[in-house]
Amino acid sequence: MDNPDSDALWAPSPRTVKVRAPGKINAYFQAGPLRPDGYHAVASTYLAVSRYEEVAVTSRPGTPATDITVSISPASTLPPEALAGIPLDDGNLAVKAALLVADLAEKPCGVHIEITKHVPIAGGMGGGSADAAAALVAADSLWHTGLSREELSHLGAELGADVPFALLGGAAVGLGIGDELTAALAPVPLHWVLVPANFGLSTPQVYGTLDRLRAAAGYEAPEPEQVAAGVLTALRAADPQSLAPWLHNDLQPAALELAPELAAVLAEGEGLGALASLVSGSGPTLAFLAADAGHARALAAALEDAGHQAWAVEGPVHGAAIIQ
């Protein structure tokens, strides 16, 4: 006699894959003029840094692949008011990433995604992109789709220009809209201090402000073709002193126009001994270059004594990777 519960007894058990993906800073960023398609061509030097997002994806056997739920882990270290603004539906990039992989999987199912946030939200460090990259890797492993990193990168590019880099990690030159990546030699990590803000900046608003400032000044930006050679030479030599004068961000004047209080913090960090400083990406996270690990720790402590949150990090580090 058949056991009516036999199917239930043989049902697959839930399985969890946890992936860690790094945030990034831009050691060099040049933006061209506004294009007809609404984008700007860029020439950027990305560095993945040791401030990580963690994404755990757990299968829900017997549910459709479109049944995806999201939660934010209580282990997250960002302020509760920042976490409250994260979408927990298909507006979340991690959900979009899982759905892209589900379309290619033979036997996908519903999943629950738990995100542990450590990278500032709307902070110019690609935290949402890191979540998406981690979800791509986790879903690929969970559903045994066997996608290569190149194939995952193509999927990631559909979600945003920073997602392919969060998959790649390390150091890279980004051209096009930032998604045409070429790995850069940076054999030894450099040391940085990051100072996050207690607010975010909208990337489209920063770019819009950049366009407005350029128009007001009568400045026609050239189309970027490559990052400054001095940046790549300094990274290859792992020489922070040589890198310091090459740090540059075209978006910085726009970020400071929108958040002028950041200028004082940049000056403060340099006054406390940073080799150089800049706004990371569209901001408002600030990055300060240190001479070595000890210098970074001392600089972070001094900035904290001055009333700022500060993290000593190193970069480049590896891209999205399974940790459980």
C-alpha cells in the first residue's frame, strides 16, 4: 500500500548558501558629458575594499521561483533608520538578481534572502550592487546552474554598472558606463580609512548637479578614454605616496554642492595625516589614503575622537565568494 506521505518524506530539505561581496571605492573617476541615452561615459579605477555585505539565500522547496522573500539581518551594522528604507520586494537588487538566475535554472524554487548590511546605503560604495552580486553567486550555487563568472557578469550588467565589479573584485579599470571592466595589477592591498555619512546621496541627482555646474561654468567635458596612467603605476607598485596625487573624482564638486559639510571632513582628515582624500563615487562616503595598516588604524582612531564614524579597510580584496 502506498504511503500517502511518501512525497513529503522525500521532499528536498531547505538549503542555504551564504556569499560575501565587497563594497568599492573609486580611486579615480572621470565622467564625460551627458549622452542622449541619459548616461555618462566614464573612466574609473575601482578598488574592492574590506567592507563586506553578506547575503544568505535559502531554498524553499515546493514553492515557485517567483516566490522570493527578503529580510535584513539583525547583525547589520548600519543605523536602523537607514535599514528601514531598504525595499523588501522585487525592488531589491538581490531579488532581481535571483530572478535572473531562476530564468536560466532547470528546477528553480522560491527562496528567502537575508541580507546583512555593512556597506552604507546610497553611499557611493556600491552596497546594493554587492548584494546583487552575492545573490547571483548564491542562486547559481543553490540551483546548480553552472554559470561562469563571465556569464554571471553579463547578468549583473543588466542590474547596474557596479554589479560586474562586485563579482570580479580586486582592482579594475571601468570604461563605457563603468561596466567594461579590465583587471588592473594591484598585487599588495593599500590601506584606507572610510568615513560614512548619516545620510545618502542620489546618484542621478549627483550627476544632474555635475551637469548643471559644468553648464554654468561653460565647461565641455571631454569623452574619457582611459584612467590616468599614474594611478595604475602606483597600484602596481603598491605605493601609496605615489598614488596620493592621482586620486581624483569628477563627481566630487557635485557631491560637495549637495552636501557642503563634507568639505570640512575631507580637510579634517588630511589635517590628521591622511596622504590624500576624496569623495567615493557619488558620495557621501569619504575615503582617506593611509601609508600603511598602522597609519590607517591611527587615522581612524583620530577621526573617531573628532566625532566621526571611521573604518580602517584595505583594498583591493577579492570579489563575491561563497563563505558557507
